[in-house]
Amino acid sequence: MRCDQDLPRSHIMIAPRGICACCCGASTIGKLVIELIQSNRLEVLAAQLAQALMQATDDAPLQPVIVLVPHPGMARWLRRWLAEHIGICANIDFVLPAVFAWRVLAARLSPAPRESVYAREVLVWRIVQLLPTLLDRAEFAPLQRYLAGDNNSTRLYPLAARLADTYDKYLVYRGDWLLAWEKGRLLDLGEDEIWQQKLWIALVQQVSEPHRAALFQRLLQQPASLQLDSDFVLPTVIHGFGLSQLAPVHLDVLRWLSAARDVRLYQLNYSLHYWGDLTAERDLARYRARWMQLGLPDRSAYHDVGHPLLASWGKPGRDFLQRLHNDETLQETDAFELMPGDSLLTRLQRSLLLLEPEQCTPLPNATDRSLQIHACANRLREVEALHDVLLDAFSENLSLMPRDVVVMVPRIDDYASAISAVFVSQPASRQIPFRIADRALLAEHVVLQGFRALLDLPQWRFSASEVLGFLSQTPVMRCFDISEQEKVSLAQWIEAAGIRWGLDASFRADLGVGDFSEHTWREGLDRLLAGYALGDDIDVWRGVAPIADIEGQYVQALGKLATLLQSLQQLRERLTHPQTMAQWQQLLLAALDDFFLPATDDSEAVEALTGLRAALGALATNAERALLDQPIAFAAMREALDEQLAEPGSFSRFPGDGVTFCTLVPLRAVPFRVVALLGMNDGEFPRIATPNSFDLMRQHVRLGDRNTRDDDRYLFLEALLAARDRVHLSYIDRRAEDGQPRPPSALIDELLEFFRGVVEADASEDRMQKVHAALLRRHPLHPFAREYFSAANVLQSFADEWLPAARSEPIAAPMPRFADNRSSYAEADAPVAITLADLQRFFSHPARVQLHDRLGIDLYDDSAEIQDDETFVLDGLGGYNARVAMLELSLKHGSLPETLPDSLRLAGLFPAGPTAGSVYAAHRESLNDLAKELRHFSLNSDPDAQKTAVLDIAGFTLDMTWNSAHGAGLLNHRVGGLRARDHLSAWLMHLVLSAVNAYAVDAKPVYFGIKKARIEAATFARLSVPEAIEILRVLIDIYRRSFAELLPLFPESQYAFAVAQRKAKDAHAAAIESWYGNEHQRGEYLDAHVALLARGREPLIDAEFETLAQTIFMPLLDCSTASDET
């Protein structure tokens, strides 16, 4: 009862229910059975516990004090609080209620087992073993249909896991059902009850050990005063701290113990009024609909909403309070505290305590940041906004420490990368220490991810990128003694050997895609090793085409690669065969040793491997306890191991020493000065759990039953009430796909709606606009938005590196010209001596040369690009290389044979299988014709006899080299279509030969290409020496100018412009088509160097673009003639 004497509103005195602490002094209640000490503040409860511990007079001072806690995180917080406030925390056994109840049971009913064969992790293997033997019975027809055709246990283990979860819940919440089933009684629970009863009876008959429900029934039927086993001595007082939820059987054990021991529960209660009978608005709406449907009058007046947030979010706590108060022997002591202060957070918490929603008015002013909701574009922006909010909080209150902050999210693995990216990258002045708790074991270290890749081996295609990606992990490289330089060489050799995917021909045959070996690891390694052993002189050796240039100091890496592949192949083979759990443990432990070698000073890697070994050991132990000795399919073992590895790792501790990031988990309502909840998104929180369709508890609900959605709503309430200074809520307010608005969690909406209902609106704005203005902060898309650096804005950024970008004008005008069009050189820096090769290189790709040679910028990665798919057509670089090889073979042997020769087929240049022959035949004739033309120019010439000359042109010395084939008129050839750069390269060669009069008398300058499997040829008219020198002078002058300025030289588009202009067509339209490309040709603008050089320009309408096009290409076109074929 409440004391009638007025007490100060800031604090309500401690008094037992039935005692007036102000005016009475003696209890009106008889013998104490369970004492309930309740408060709205966990610190007050901790102080009560500390006082009890300090005043304890136990006959056995060395006996540990038992304190029941709902979560290990609560134990760590309480241990720290006691040590800080009473100077020591020692000899206290913090234990979970379920563990404590089992200890009592095992001690009283000795020799009860220490671990039960009905534990969920053991029960699942018992069901895996037992269920297939029952499927022939008629009762199990639904399960038989579900498991039909499940040859590799991909369905059996998940079903067994769901059944184990269901029976585990029954053991805790429906023990009476199980006991009734064992007696042969059905309870009319639904159509799934029959087979569940039969399966349960079979599980019980399988072992002699009784289950928990039967053991607890026996325990509670015996007097609690009897002596327990001497190995487990109960102290005179059992303390339960912060137990906001207790399973019915665990509460029954405490009631049973209270007959012989003092049981004290230090309980969080968020309202000093009884609120176990509050009705949520959404439930009331459902009731009204039902009354209307049944034609009954509206009975809303008989239901008390009290505080809408407490009624809506507090169901688990409300149910627990009802179960506690159903016990007539409960002694209650109130220790509620009215929080001082006038912040919105304090007033909200006070309104819940007093069940007075009007306490939340008026809404806060701009300086009150105790409760804010932040809408952000994505998870990264959520974390960035949080970092600024924390810096603001630390600067505002110097007593606030990082350890006083907790950040909770629905799934910590979804936010871990963003948290690390934001918090680790800060400069020293903005560093905030932090710790990420609750990460799954597999997510904590690269070696665990590598192990996960090994478990995926049965699904591997053994693509080049898969193997190289696995090999690139540091522990794997160390295990196989592969250096970084060796890894680079291996990548280049793998690409050169044409390795794409598949171990060998039989591997591909097993996948049903043909038994060919082209592009497999077996063929590629054979070619690489043959190239190392035989050199470059043999085309084909015993069905292998050796790779040239396999030499150097890193060649030993080939052997290491072969060893790695052999180990992977052997492990994959063993993973495909069922084995006992002990054999699986032995195999996977050996795999850890065979593939991973962490550095001796890498403590995290060592701990990760230790965690893996422990997980494997636990699986084997559980199977042994289940008496499971039959072989288990890999799929079932993998499912079980994934469950084990999904548990938080051993070094994921809550709370941490810095800012604690963790998953929103029930029973963690420890106080923090700042509480932040991220990811409060619609559909993500409250979390949506898919219940088992055969869970009978869903149709037959009892008081105290738990579900994920209600637990999450209660978590949200606990988080709001655990904060002492600030609450920071954030959600993602737009969809990543299209930027459209995205609603927040229903809990955010309910909170805003609650404030809308309690505030007063003026004439200028409605209630919701007023609430949004006071509480909701919408963040810009980028951290460099101007709003963050405006004194008038409530959103402020501490990231001063973004200030210049924020102050700059919005980018509405075109981008500025790249590098202001100036080179880092001057014309005087141009070399005096140049070669023909220099000119050809410059005019072939002027954008790349200017950026690389003048500014030191190279946008191309010269490392090998790993391909995972074999060639199907001869296009791109692979097709070009194949045609080059065909041309070389034709020149060497006179012509190409009718069928694809082994030297080409085995070189990995052609599609695998019969397709190769048709692709080869499509190009054979044109390449033979081209070889014939090239041989014509090689007659009576020695290709190794080089001629040289030097010309002085416009102050430059031009060195030239050519051979007799050039002198005979062969300027160039290409096994692809002729491009502008090919025309320019041949043109420069023609100018040089003409300038030194090196042509034979009857020479006809020509160069060749192949387009659509037909030869195309272009010829130049002969030039006089003065004409050639003058054109060279102009081109050399352009080359010289490129040292002083970045010239808009784009050969492909300028060539198209010049050709069209010469034909009196639309030159600009032709240039645009070449610049942007079409379905038949790639646009020049798509080249990275061209795009960068053109930035800020309108090159196609630039006068200099047209001038250069005419200067360079008009003389070429005036001198050239072309034909489609010869």
C-alpha cells in the first residue's frame, strides 16, 4: 500500500508494503517467504544489495554469496559497481537462474547428472538419429512428406534443430504437457500434438535419464528443509538481482527454497503504481473489433491504459509482475526514486514512474538534447552522426567517460564495418575508445573467415579468384611459405596459363559440363611446370603446351601452389563423405593445422583458432552425449557448426572499457549515462522471428510466454529507462535503391505519437510538426553538408576536414579543367633527341602519355587481371592474342592446317570442347591470307638486318630504325580492325622512310588489318623528301607543345571528324559517335585517361580539337587510299 503521508517528490523512502516508513515501524506481515525489493533505478537496487552484503552475519564466512543475475553483462556491471562503491567485490558467485536451478536439482536429487541429455545441443543429435526410424509410422506422415528425397540431410538437421528448440521450450514452459504425454494422455492441442507426443515418448524411452520437467516435479514435491548434497552448500540468503523475467519453473524453485532459505529479489519496476493490469491501445482496438463482431457493448472503460508507452512496450515485465503478485506470501519493499532535473528524458522517465503522461509537457527547447531521434541515409551516416553526438556530449560534460556510453543495434555484424571505419579513422584529437561486443565467432578474425571458406569447398568451382583469394590470406601464406612477391608472380602465371576454373576434367564431368581439361588447374599447372622444365623451344610435349618465360627467383612458388591445390582437393574429397562426429572433429582440426599458421605474436588469431577448436570439441562432445555413433552427412555437420560459430566469441564482452557497441539483447538493462539505439528501422526492429509452424505454444498461450516481438518492445523501454543523461535514437530514412522515404520502426512512431498526444498545439502548426521540430533531426546525405558548419543549425560536425568542402560553392557549373591544362614541364623540357618509337607511342595514346610522362599519373593497374570464365568467342584481348598465335603459326609453317593444331588448342587461347574447332575455322582463311601478304614483303629481305638514320628537324634529332621489309613497303599489320592509332603509327613510319628515301624503287607502302574475318589494307602515296620532312616537323612541334600544355588530342574521335569532313559529311556528328561509342564500338571517352584529360572541357566543340584533327589527319587522308580487302 502507499503511505498517506506526503513525501518529497524527489525521493520516495524505502518501506515494505504494509509498513509506513514514516509513522509505523512494525511489520503487519507474518513470516517472510520471498522478499521483493523493487525500484526504478538499478543503482538503488545495487545499493540495497551492497547494504545486505555488508550486514550479513553468516556462520560460514568463506562460503560464496550467491547472486542470481539474468545475463553475464549484468554480473560484470554489478561486480564493477560493488567494487567501486564498497571497495571490494569478492567471493560472490554470480550465476544464471537456469544454472542455479539445475545445481539445486542435481544436489538434491543426487546422483542427477551435471549435464542433461535433454539439453538442446544434445537433443538435436538425438532427434537426428531417432527421427528417420519413425517416419514409417502413420502419425509421422507430415514429416515423411517434408523429408522425402533428403539424401544428404540438408532438411533433416534443420528440422531436428527446430524440434529441439520446441521441446526445449516445452521443458521450461510446458513441463506439464510432456509429463501428460508420457502418461499417454493427449491434451487436445492440435493436429501436430499426436506426432510430437510419439516422438517425445521415443526420446524418453531411448535413455534412462529423467528430463528437467520430471526432475523439477520431483524436487518441488519434497521438503526444502532437507539437507542438500555436501558438494553444494546453499547460503542462508539467496539474492536475485535484476531478474526482469524468470521462467515459471525457475520461479517455482525459488519459492520452494524460500521455505528454508531467505530469498531476496532486487527487482526493476518502472512504475511505483501497480501496472500489471494495463492494456495497450493496440490490444484495446483489437478487443473493440471483437466486441463489435459479437454484437457486445464497448467495454473500453473497464480497461486501464495508464501510460500508453508502458502499456504498449511493457508486456513481458507486466506479465512477470502479475506472476510475482499471484504469490500471497510475497513481501514487497519499495525503493523508488524520483529523478531530479527537468530534461525531457527525465520527465519521460518520471511520467512512466508516476503513470502520468502529462509530465512530458512542455517539449524541450533547442538546448535540451537528452532525447533525440536522428534520421540518416544509411548505416555509415548513422555512425558518423553518432560520433559527432558523442563528441558533443563529451565536450558538454567533462565528467562523462567513454565507458558511460552504450550503443545497441539489432545485429552488431551489420554495423561492425561502419563502426570500425568511422571510429578508427579519426585523428587523435577526435579518437573515442570503443569495443564491439557480441560479434559472431566467424566474424571476429580473418582466420575464421578462411576456415569458413574451407567449409565451402564442396560448393567451390575452384575458380582462379577463389583459390587466389584463399591463398592471399596471411595465415595461409605463412602456412605454405608463400611471400608477397611469389603471390604476385603466381597471379601473373595463372593468367598466362589460361586457368579459369575446375580442378581437372573429372571435376568438370562430375558437374555435368563435359570432361574437358582446358582452362583447369591440372592443365594450367602442367603447362607452367613444363615451361619451367623445358624452356621455350618446344611447342607441345606429351600433350602439354609449355608456358614461356617461367623462370626467376620465385619459380619455387609453383610447387607451393601445387601443394596447396592438392591439399584442397584431398579435403574436398573427404568432406563429401559422411563421417561420425568424432571423425569430423579430427578432420577439421587437422585442416586447421594444414592450412593456417598464425604469427606467434598474433594473439587474436591464436584466440580465434582456440575458439574454433573449442567449437569443434563441443560438437563432438554433444554427439557423444547423444550416443550418436552413426555417420553424419557434411550438410548436417555444417549446419551444427554454423550454429556454434554464430555464438559471440570469447572476447566479445559486455560492457567494455570504452564505448560499448553491442546487439540489443534481453536482460541487459544496466544503466549508462548515454544510451544510443541505431538501426531503428521498420521491419528490422522489433525483429521478426519466423516461428515454428508446429509450435503448440503459439495456439495455447500462457502468462509469461515469451516472443521476440514483445521482448524487443520491452528492450526499447528498458533502453529508454537505463539512460541517465541522453538517449540517441537513429534510423535509416530513405531506401538505398531509389532514395524514396523509408519509415522508422513502429516504436519510433509510437514515441512520436505519444508526444503528439501530450503537447499543446498553437494556431501556426499542428502537434506532430511541433514534435518533429523538437525531437527529430534529419541528417544530410553527406558529412560535408553546409548545415553541419552553420552556427544556426542544431546539427554540428566536429570533422573540420570537411569544412573546406562545406564552404565551397555547390557544383552546378562544369568541373574545372583538369590540372588547369598546364603540364608540369615547359617546352624547353622537351628532349632534344627523340626516336620514331617516341613519336609512335605519343600519337597512339596521347592522353595516357601526357598524364603519365608529364604529370606522373597512371590509371592502369599493370598487375594480372584474374579471369574466372573461359573464352567462348575470340573477342577482346584474349581473341586478339589467339589470332596473333594463329598468324605466327601460319608464318612459321606456311599456312594453318585444316583442323585446330594441338599447339594452339593446348595453349588455352580457344574455347574448350568442340566449339574451339568452329572458332578456329572462322579465322583460319583470313589469317592465312594475311600471312601470305606478309611473306610477300619478307622475300629477299632479312628481318634481322636493321638500318638506322638520323634527321635534324626543327632543332630536334630524330633517330630512326627500320628493316628491309619496311623498305619494301610493309609499314604495319594488325590482326584486328584498323584504328586511328594504327593509321598514325603507319603514317609516321611512312614519313620517316620517305624523309630518308629508304623505299625500294617499286615499293608500294601498305599496312594491313583484319575486319570481320576479311583483310583490309591501306596504302600511302609516295612522298618527296621535303614533303615528308615538313609533315614530320609539324608533328614534332605538336609533340613538343605537349610538354608545356595538356593538348586535347583524342585520335579516334579526331580521325572520325577528319574523315567525315573530307567526305563533306557532318564531322561533329561523326566525332560524337566515336567519342561516346555505340553498340558496335567502344567510345573513346570510356578510356580512363581520356576521361580525366577531358574533364572540364567540351572537347568536341573546342576549336583546338578541330585544328589538331585537321593538322594531324588531313595530310594522312590526302595521301592514303584504302580497300576493304586484297
